[in-house]
Amino acid sequence: MHDFGQIYGVSLTPLDRALSLRSLLLGLVLTGVGVMVVVLTDEAGSGLPQRAARMAVLLPAFSAAAALLAVLQMSRRGELRALAALGVPRARAVRGAVVGGWLLALLGVGLLAWPRAATASLFPVPPRGAAFELREDGALVEPSQGVAVTPQGEVAFLQTATTPEGSPPPRWAALLAVASLGIAAPLWAAHARRVRTAGMVAAVTAVLSVVLFHAVGAGRSPPVLLALCGVPLLMDAFRSRA
């Protein structure tokens, strides 16, 4: 048992390294497909900074899919059963797949850390409604639309004035969300057991992430709450490991 513990200690074993490479390569293939889909379906006017930010948000999902595929491949080959027969816990057996997913998710963090990445495009901003101002002469003026209504009820068109918009959330807010999802997603995917439960947890995570991004973008929630994006995945992963 002493030798066995030395092989499956803290450091990565050759099996772990092979599994992490397998997971990473699968993730890169999925990322390549995702890049093509984003390029072909993205809205007109989107450039490399916007696409880089959007791909960064998608990378945790690709890392989860890659870790899951690597574990499923282990199961089909009988590697999980063989390791279980040797007394290796499942959480230890799939560690390489998790590491490979983390490496892919780290790429997403790097993309968002790129100074040109348009992280502001990740936060939907609610459209500004018309705001009329009452002037001393009794006229109602909407500067952003260039419309004025005189006291006599006549409509006049003025030169449009730009109104200052609120500052977008800081870059670290998007980094916090992607890091949270990037840490949790591969760990959760490698330990997922039941399809129905996994689907429900994934749906809850998606809804929570969308709500938080919208709330932070609208200025209704502090950016630090984006760290909660990966919490449902982490909770389910640790529940599965127990």
C-alpha cells in the first residue's frame, strides 16, 4: 500500500498526464468548432475584441464537455473499473480529466485578460428611455432624440446631443465569472453521474449566470457577485464525490 500511495500521491502520474492531454485536445477541438460557429453567426460589426470575449465565456462549457468526454472514454475502455478494482477512488481516477479542463479554461481567463478583449460586450445594458427636460420657456426637450415640444404643442427637431452612459463593469468582473465557471465546470463534469440531475444543475447555472451578468450590467448588483456563477456546479460536484 505504501508504493501504491507513492504512485497516486500529490504529483500527477503518467496516467493523469495522458488523461489531461486527452481532455485538453478534446477541448481544443470543441473550441475550434465554437470559433467557427461564432464567426459564422455573429452579428455584423463584431470584431476580434468582441469575439474573443464571447469565446472566453464559452470556454468553461467546452472544458466541461471535454472532461466529460474524457471520462466517458475511460469508462468505455474499462479504465475506471480497473482503477476501482485497485482501490482508486473515482475522484482520484478522473483527476487528469479535470486538470485538462482547467488548462482549457485558463485560456478563457487569458483571453479576457487581453487588454483588447471587449469585456463590456458581455454585459447587456438596458436601453435608455426618453427623458424630457422642462425648460424655463415651458418647452419639453429630449436632448438624446433631438425633439422639443413647445408650450403651444408644436414639435421641433433639434440637433441630437449625446448623453453620457454609465461606465461598464470592470474587466475583473468578467474575469471573476469565467474563473469561477472555469474552476467548477470540469470538476463537475468529471463527477457527474445522473443525466437528469446534471441537466438540472447545468440549467440552474446558465440561468444564474445570465441573471448575474444582466444585473451587473444594469448596475443593480455589485460585480463581486459574479463569483457565484460556478457555485451550483461546485455544490453538485462535491455532492457527487461524497
